[in-house]
Amino acid sequence: MTASPLRRAALAIAALLALSGCAGFGSAVTGVTTAGVAATVGSATGNPVLGIIAGAGASYGIDQGVKYAERRITDNVHNAVARAAGPLAVGQAATWTVEEKLPLSGKTGTVQVARGFGEAIPCKDVVFTLDDAPDFNVTTICRAKDGQWRWALAEPATRRWGSLQ
């Protein structure tokens, strides 16, 4: 028994999307996926416009999925650094760890408090490292009204403030 052209196209799209995750991140994956999905759907349905639409949709979906995962990993690192540095006094150091909630997100490093400032809003400047990178990073954390220490620089706030920054 042979599969219908539409069923073959759906299976080919699913296979291309699954394989595209193995190729790595970036536009190379979405470009290959777009071309593959467009060609498969276009030839299976006999409608090249439908193929282009399906390819563009697959490309957009993969791109947004990768960006979402990157934001989650970054947020997890920011939160782990702030939690580890919050209770420390100036000059003290501690290790920070992100539990692996997403693939490839298990990160560790060291954080040290460089200075503390602010009375109404207590803040600290901290220096931190990633164990798998040679660089030093500097950030500011502040204690929120709920008592939790949070990353205070603009990068994680961009989603909240949008184009106002």
C-alpha cells in the first residue's frame, strides 16, 4: 500500500524538522529547512506557492524556537548568578550553578561581590565567570521588594520594556 502524496509530504516535513535540530543553530539550519520543506511540499502537492509558504513557516518556527531556548538559558544563568551573589558580603566568592532544565543549559561558574551600594534599593556589583569560558563578566544585582536578588541590568528587562530602552 502506497502513501498519498500529502502524507509523504507531511512525513518529509517532520523528518526535515527533526534533522534540522541536529545541524546546529543559526540561519544555515533554517535556510536548509526552508528549501527542503518548500521543495517537498511543492512537489508533493503540485503547488509551488504552498511549498514556499510551508518552507517559510518552518523557517520561522525553528528560528523562534531557537531564540526562545537561548533566552531561557540566559535567564537561568542570570538568576543563578544573582541567587549565589545575593547573600555574600563584599569580597566573598561562591560558585553558581544552573540545573539543566533545557538541553545544553547546565552551566557553572564563580561569582564574587566587588562592591555593595544603595540603601533604599540594596545593590551589588559582581564579577562572575563561566567554567567553560576564559572571560570575566561584570553585572549589577539588586534586592527586589520580595527579598529575592535579581539581575539589574537592561538585558533581561528588554522583554518587559520593549523599545523603550
